[in-house]
Amino acid sequence: MKFLKIILPVLLMLPLVSQAQCRSFTKKKCLPELEGYVQNDNFNSAVLIPGDEAELLLTFYAGKEYRLLVCGHPVLGDLEFEVLDTDDEVIYTNVDEENEADAKFDFKVATTQQLIVRIRVPEAESTSTLIHEGCVSVMIGSKEN
């Protein structure tokens, strides 16, 4: 029973520690990439491993200029991401040769709409049994009109 009293609180604290590390990583490594844009108040991040995929539904408002930034810990490699409309039509992808490994997308929307951001962490190239995990953050900045 004593073992449970010690281990249970530690297990419950792990997600909080992970989230704090993600916030620190985002503030130090990602936030500077939004230079010239005002960050929105949302903090969108997750700890992912190779092969993971995540989706995020975001609302963008008419007439505003945006920068969408996908920032991940270097241990994860070059993240792939795409922006889709709600009909699953691809609006932007960083996977093609022209945008390969570019982590940001600058755009302006004509009408208020929701867009889906889909992020993929590439499969690990090594055959090691050690699985690396890392923070991935999606940041949105807008220009003041």
C-alpha cells in the first residue's frame, strides 16, 4: 500500500511535467519564428513519437493575415504538415519539393472559416528499440491591421 501512495502521485504528475517542458520548448525555440506576428492566446502542443499523426481544427477570421507555425523537437526529424478545408481538400502542404521542411505557412483568408491542420511525425529510420518522443507545437500568429 505504501508503494501505491508513492507511485500514484508520481504517475499523476507526469503529464503536467511533460506539458511544462513543451511550454518551455515552445517559448524558447518556436516563439521567435512568429516575429512580426501577434501570437494568439491558444497553446496547442503534444508530445509525439515517430509515426504519430495529429489533427487540429482551427478558426481563421476574414481579412486577417496569418502565420501558421509547426515547430517540433529536433529528435523527431522534419515534420510534415498540411492545411485542409473542412471538405478535406488540401490547401497547403510542406511535403512537396518546393516547401520541403518549411515549418511555416503565411496566408490571408477571404472569409471566416475553419481549417484542419494535420501533422505527421516521420517514422524513425533506425532499428533501435528506443523510441524518442518530442514536443510538437502549432502556433498561430496574426498581423495587426
